[in-house]
Amino acid sequence: VGQKLRELLDLALPTECIGCGGHGGGVLCGDCLPLLVKSRPLSWPDDFTLGREELGLEAGVAGWRAAGLYHGLLKELVLRLKSSCRHVATPLSIAMVAAAGNDPAFLVPDMVCFVPSSREKVVSRGYNPAELLARAVSERLGRPLMQCLAKTRATLDQDGLPGYQRLSNVSGAFGATRILEPRSSVLLVDDVLTTGATARACSGALLAAGAHEVRVLVAARAAMRGCPAGRG
Ligand SMILES: [Zn+2]
């Protein structure tokens, strides 16, 4: 019964704006949504301080973009998405597509896919936050959403691990569930990019399945302590 009740609560649209608490009827009011979209998008290779070496993305990620740094309103929305509120995927996807700018490599991928979550997490939460974001992004871009990846072994929660352990934690932990069309370009969606270890592991699986290029679009870029992204 508890599970059913929670599912119903999850479906209810919040009545207060998450940004300002105003009663606008929706997740974000008309004043707060533009603030989210205007927050400075982050990208690589454009932002050299957030580069390939720092993130360890040499295994084939052609570039990544984030709607902004993981703080303030953006952080609050991501936390809500992860905890309970699936409606937050809509404003986040608006900010993410805005962060894609006018780059066709991000705007017209052959397919949109997402970082898979463990089965246990999907069952306990009722959904995979990355999948919700990917679905919203794919609808906004008009590009097909494909479930291409699955976890091939259990991993520890990356959030609780120091940077140096994150790569080994997820390395080889993802596999493709289908053969991709030759030369396909894939837009891989996740909620937060920190060390890039998960994106790198997923990208490796996609490239092994035939993808030609993988780009990563996330809601927020989080900084490990002491990394240059923290300056923002
Ligand atoms: Zn507001």
C-alpha cells in the first residue's frame, strides 16, 4: 500500500514553485524557469579547464555539455528528480537542450540513450532519473529514445566514492543491449557528470556496439573537491 501511495504522490504536480515557493501551478514558475535556462552552460571541448584529462574521457566521448554547475536551483531540481519528483525532468530538459546551443552534433543525434540504473534502484524509486531526462530530451529534440545499455555487474554508489575509486568502480560495468547502426551518433543523457567515469564506461560499451560518436548531455556538472570546476 505504501508503494502505491508513494507512486500517486510522485505523480501529483507540485503546486509551489521549487525556485521561489510561489504558487504558479507547476514545478517552476514563469520567472524561475528562464533563470535556469540562462545559467551558464558548461561544455567540453569549449571549456578547456574542464577537459579531457581531468575527466578521463579519452575512451571516446566526443564532447559533453551541462546546463550548469551542480549548485543552487539546478542542484535542487536534480535532488528532487532523484528523490521523488519526476515532473522536474521537464524544466531540466529545457535547460539541457538550451545548453546544447546550436551544435547539430548535440541537437540531431541518431539516437538518445541514457545511463542505466541498477534494477534494485529502479524498483525502489519507481523510475530511473536519467531515463526520464533522456525521454524529455528526446521528445524536445524529436530524436528517437533507445534503451541501449544495461548494467553487467553491481557497482557501488558513485556518490559515496572518492574520485580515484570511481573509474574502477564502473569500468566494464555497462554493456550494450543491441548492435547499433554503423556510424550512429549517440547522445548519452545522465543527471550529473562528476569525474566522467560513468560516462566513459557507458561510452566504451556504445562504441563497442558500433556507435561512431558519443556525446554526453547532463543536467549538471559537479566538481570533485579541489577540481577547477569548483571555481564556478
Ligand atoms: Zn518561481
